[in-house]
Amino acid sequence: MLKMKDNNYINNIAAIRKKQGISQTQFANAIGVETSTISRIETGKSDPSAVTLFAIAKYLQVSVDDLYTMKTEEQIKNEREQEFFKRNIRYYVSTVENRKHY
């Protein structure tokens, strides 16, 4: 089994599968594993073997790299929110700094 340091692939597998309208049972049958295996992979309780990982990518029609690098809609939303808050904090700090000079 591959030991994954980055759990991004976990979110991506589930998100891509769901976006394609594929149930865990359909997915498991298509790649030749038990439904419980898919559940454990998608919840991070189990890492897929290299063979399973390649089967997952092939069935979902993405590359293995995509499983690691694609961002889910939730991740994109979180990044936008973080950037929004960072900009507001920078603005606030600069406003406070500017007022010190008056």
C-alpha cells in the first residue's frame, strides 16, 4: 500500500466520483474492490494500493496526478475566503498604521 502524506486525493476521489453520479457500489464493482474498500479510502481510513489507485484514476478518467492536485469546490471556496480575510486584515493594519502618523 502507498502511504499518503497529502490527503487531498481522498477529497478528490469522492468529489469526482460524486460529480460523475457514481455510487460507491458501482465504483467498487467497476474497479474490482469491495464497497467497504472505497468507503475506507474516501474516509482516509485506508490507503489504496498502487494498483487500486491506478484503477481509480482510469475509471474516473483522470490522471493519478490529478487525484492529488485537483481542487474541490470546497477547497477553492475556502481559499477564496482565506484570501478575503487576509486582504481585510492587511487593509485594517495599514489603516491603523496610517492613523499613527497623524
